[in-house]
Amino acid sequence: ETATSAEKDGTTYTYANEYDALDAVGNGAVVVDLSDYGRIRVSGEDRIQFLHNQTTANFECLGEGQGCDTVFVTPTARTIDISHAWVMKKAVILVVSPMTCGIITEMLKKYIFFSDKVEIQDITKQTGMCALLGPKSSEILEVLNLGDLVGKAYGSHKHYSVGGMPLTVAVGSIISVDGFTFMMSPDAAGSIQKALIGQGAVSMSPGAWETLRILQGRPAPGKELTEEFNVLEAGLWRAVSLNKGCYKGQETIARLVTYDGIKQRLWGIRLSSQVEPDSIITVDGKKVGKLTSYTAGTKTTGPFGLGYVKRRAASEGDSVTVGDCVVGTLVDVPFLRDQPPPPKA
């Protein structure tokens, strides 16, 4: 595969070929444009209490400059999307997937009661976003005088000025606790990406990013995050507070934990050959789950997928059949390995 280029907002982006970009995640640095991800600004003096009640994370224990993952769920704890939240001085910024931004914005507006001092604003068009990941990311930040975030906790963020334009840099990169996310004015987006590439980062295409998402095991809406699956089946323990006050979906989550009611879980699946997403997963001829995402992977991983499998049917290292005859092996994936369930009380 050779490099590809694409035009977006009048800027031409040239991407490295997919294998080189995926290789650089392991041994260098990549930059990926995430401007299509949704950015929602929640402001007003009741914003912390409001988000605390509407999503799964404990917002009341966070201060300015900190951040967390939180999950938007239905009242029965079915997962709508994972959001990365940054708590700023006067607002909380929520980063969400491109396909859920409109739904979540409208949903939040609907839950503002008459007396709530809360404002919800979709600022996706007024901002740009990119992520930097790979082992050389920290060095690149140091060289660009943004190094005071290196080594800080996931979700920590700081504000800078680049040529008089605001830039926010946060620890973590959508699909990993490692790396960094940059939010800036759209006018600065091109020059910031150029600066990162100038320091040796490789530009990653949307296709390579989707491959990386699947290999990392980061669930996505419409695939792993749907009405079919709840937040604990999706393995999103880092984003769920089990001891904060009442919030949407809490009763279901509490019951699942108390009665060990999590019936299936999300796995990475090494595959013997290509197979379609939504293929049924079986063990000894019995249906035990389904494949939710598929990628041809890299030279080292080979074909790879994500899928839900009944807990009692198989565990790590076990073989399953995907579709008619593709052999799958269940493996742990980094995104979920980073957030194990709490030890049983």
C-alpha cells in the first residue's frame, strides 16, 4: 500500500500507508485527525451535579484540570457512548463519537429541568481535534514545549497559546490511556499537525485508525455499544462509579454487580481468516455470541475482531467458531485490560 491523501476543509492530508502508521504506534509516534469527533460544552453553575446525575462517572471528586471517562447510558444501563470529559474552570468538555454527538446533545438538553443552571453547546464546528500516540509522543511534546503534561494522570489537561490561538492538550488518546489529545481552533489545526509531523510523527488515515481501534479493543457505538449490550458487558469499569449517589442507569448497574448478573463480555478474537461482522459465534455448535467488529489487521496480528461471548461458554485462550467455519481464539485487548472489574467484596 502506498500513501494516500484526502481533502478536508480545503486542507489536503497525506497519510502514511496503513502498515507504516500501525507500525509507528508500536515504535514511534502517529498523529491522527479527530476533528469529526463530537465536542460538547457543558457550562452553568450546576454543570457538575448535572453530569454526575446523567452519566456513570463520579464528577464531584474531580477538580479543574482533571478528566475522566464517563458513559452515556439508557435508563436500563444500555450503552450509548463512552465520553472523555475534561473539567475546566467554567465548563466541562465532553468528547464523543461522530455518530452520537447529536443524540447526546439533544438528550442532555431534554434532561435540564426548569431550575437547573446548565447550558449545553455543540462546539464541534468551532474546534479542531487530533491525537498523538506511540512511545515517542512524550519526547515530541517536550520538544514543542508542551512537556509539563508528560507523566500526569489520564484525563489531565492544560491550556496553551499557539500563535495567539488557544490549544488544550489532554493526557490520553480516545483509544488508549497513553498518548495525548489536542483541541484547538480550526485555524490552528493544520499548523499543529504539521508541527507534530515535523517532529517525526506519522500521519494516520481514518482506515488505519479504525484498524487500531479494533486491535486496541475500544468499543464503538453502532458496533459494540448498542441497545443489546450494557455498560459492564462492554467492560467499561473505569468509567463507572459504584459508590456515588443516584444516577441514570444506576439501579441496573448495582443489580448486575450485586448478583453477578453480567452474562456476556467483550473479547478480542484472533481469527483464522476473513469473516463478516455480525457473524454468529458458536462453541460445540451452540450459539454463544456474535462478532461486532472485524479488521484484516497487520502482518503480525492477522485477521482480528471484537465480539461478545457468554461468560460461561468460553474464556481467554479458548477457541470458538465464528460464522460457518472460521476459527477464533479469545484474547484480552489493551483498552479493556486497563480497566479490570473491582475485586469481589
